[in-house]
Amino acid sequence: MAAGYSSDEAVSYDAHGWHRDQRGLCLRKRQADILERQGKSEAGRISLGDDLVAIKPVGAPAKHRAGEDLDEKLRVESTLAEQGDRFAQHFQRRGHHHVSEQLDEIGVAGIGADDEGLLPEMADEWPAALDVDRHTMNRARFKSIRGLSFKDDFGLTVHNADRPLRSPGDFPAMPYHRLDPKPYLRPTFLGSRTTVYQASIGCPYQCNFCGVVGFSGSREKIEPPERTAAVLAQLKSDYGINAVQFYDNNFFLREDHTRELAERMAPLKMQWWCEGRVDTVLSYSDETLRKLRQSGCVMIFFGVESGSDEILRGMKKQLKSEQILALAKRIREFDIVPEYSFIFGNPDDAERDTRETIRFIRKVKQINPEIEIVVQTYVPTPQRDGTYGKVDGKIQYPATLEEWATDRWYNFTIRTDPQLPWLPRRIKRRIDDFETVMRSRWPTIQDMRLPGWGRVMLQSLSSWRYALGVYDYPIELEWAQKMIKLRQPRFESL
Ligand code: SF4
């Protein structure tokens, strides 16, 4: 076959036997501009036979074109990694430029099929961002794509059946070599070159306040430990990483898996952090917990949410307050610091909930003073089967992305000033005041900037308040925290 890629040479790729038909990588308007700038006379079409994927340039904003939307780009590139390398070889040999530069320059924002008849199969085969648009595809076909929601000809929203969840291990390895790693390896309390990594996706539980349920449908998929350890070893040897924050939704899903991963990570000598469930970790044997610590696990974040069994039941958390206390005590033996996150402001009775949660936190701190406390205000994430606190219909959510990006909704999502109808200002203020006292009395070990004198000053100023339970209006602590520039976990993260 031939393609009008260049004026003097047909582009073909017969070496790989890819030319059984005319499906292809389409070079359209934006690529055409690039090729023209590079002195090529004409853009056209490169046919890649049985490769079902077409890369489509879209009207991406300048920001995207500049490659700032790396997340999107990585998603596309990793999905295309295998083909991408072949493209690269091809471009290098024939056109003297590299496919990754092409992707950068055209601001690829999606993968679509060039042949509409192939799209449903391709959509299953290539679970990446699908840029389906009305120009390339018949709307009737939208119905056959699992995981897609769209507006039909009458403007009504249609939700198709869910797409099966895939394990991170099912995808090609991330093409880390295509990024400058410097901005992504940060000093943290874990290590001087900390990376993030996600080794599993989803969670089998159904807590009715949690956004993970919505996308994972209470399913989870785990990457084989062998691969996780191999990728981290590679990152260590290539970029010198010495610590990891795992961003798995629920890191501890199976004890045998956890043990194997710990054994494989131990030789890497990295410190690491992750998120888990209290009941799961509590059920692990001493041997597994020891191995976890030996492998470098120094802190685990637990969403404990509340000390009230009634509220935990209402949240469908499948957890009991006695388990929360038991783990606080037991995990000390293994030198792992638990980070307990509490949700304040139960919509049924926000005042009572705040009072009781504060009391429970004090109890937890007595059992294990090293526990780090995270104070959260309940902000609902809409659920298909009813949202915790029976708050459905009480909030008018934005209808556009632009509105979500306003200060009002930014503050809602990061829970600083969510403006909830069931949470009176004075209760929100009490929650904030309690957090200020807690963060002064027990400054987090994660704050590397905090000097020793600052820690002592905050603890001295706040100890009488904590001892007497006087939390209201801690103006002196607010002033001290500003002066010392205490770490703001809601704004500062990897
Ligand atoms: S809160 Fe935690 S345990 Fe519950 S569904 Fe979400 S990720 Fe899973």
C-alpha cells in the first residue's frame, strides 16, 4: 500500500506485515501543519494494517499542546507504548522524527477508531481515553461501547454498561524515559527522592460516602507483586528513587499478596506509605506485619471515619470502633505509624457527632500517642444507591466543568469551606478550631520544614488547651502556625 505522507516516498511498513487493509494512523489538520513546518509537502495517511488504533488530533488548548497535561499524555502513550515504539522506529527510519514528538506537538487527547465498524471491539481492546466524535462515528454505535455515557439525539443522557476493570499489570509499562523525572521526585519525610506509584485499582467495599465505589463498582484489580517490585527497582536504578507513596485506593487487599510484595520490596531499601483498612491490617499475622516494616512500610493511612458504631454502620464501613482501638494498640509493636482519618459533621446531628468524635480521638491518642490524626469535614460524593447522610437533593451540584473550577466548588472539593446546608458555621468553626489545636499539640512527622524550635513552641502553646479540652478560638495558635509556615496537607502533596 501507499500513503500520501511525503511527496517523494510512499510510507509503508511491510516489514511487520501490517498492511492487510487500510485502517490507519491518520495525519490530519494539525499534523499536516507540523509536517509542513518540517518541510514535508503533504500530510496524508499512514496505513498500519491490523493496528486498530487511530490517533486523532483534536482541538486541544494551547496548554495541552505544550504537553502540560502529562497525565493525559501518559495515559495515551502508555496505551500505545508498543505501537509507539514501532512508530518511532518507523519515523526515525523514514521521516526522521520521533513519534513522541509527534504526540507532543499534536496534543493527542484521545484514541479513536478510524473505521467506525471497529470501534466497539477496539474500545474493549484499548481501554484508554476515547475521543469519540460525531464526525468519525455513528451515534447509534455509542450504545455498544461499554463504559461510555453520552447524550442521545434528544439530548438525554445514556449510561452504557460498565467496562470491566483492568489491573495496572494489564497495561504496558509506563514510558518513564519520555519524561524529565526531576519535577516528579520530591523530598518527603519518606526519602529525598520520593515517587508515587499505583499498584492496584478499586476496592471491594461499598462505603456510601466514597468516590472509589462510583468508578470501581466495588471491584478491585491488583498488579502482580513481581511487576510492582520490578518497576520500582528500575526507577531506583534509572532515577535513584529511595521512597514511594502508593496511591492505591485500598492497598491491602490480600495477605498473601501483601507478604509477597513486602518480601520483594525489602531488598530495594525504600521507605513507603500507603492507604489501607483497619480490619484488614488487624487481621494480618505478626509475621506479615513484621515483614511489612522490614520492607520499609513506615506509615499507613486508615480511613477510620468515626468512633461511633452507629455512624460506621450508616456509612456501610463494615468496621467497628473496637477494631480501631485494637489496631491503634497493636501496630505500635511493629513500629508502623498509623494515620487515622476522621470524618466530622454527620448530617443527622453534626453537633453531637463533632463532640463524640473529639472524645474518641482523645481516647485513640491515649492508646497510641504517635498516631497521626487527620481531620476531615464530611463532603458528600454522590452515590448511585443513595449517599451517606440522606443528603441527595440537598446540594445543587454544578452542571458544567467551568463551574466546578470556581472558588466555591474548589473549596467544596478540598473541604476547606464546603458550605453545607446541614453544617452550621459555628460547628464548622469548632471542627477547624479542634484541628488547629491538634496540629499544634501533635505536629505531624511528615512536616520536614518544621524546625525543632517551632515544634517545641507549638506544643508549649497548645498543651494547656489540649489538656483542658479548650479548643475555641485558638488565635495564638493560628498566628504561630502562620509564622512557622506549618505544612498544609490539603494543598501540599506529591
Ligand atoms: S472508604 Fe476505603 S474501604 Fe470504603 S469503599 Fe472507599 S476505598 Fe474502599
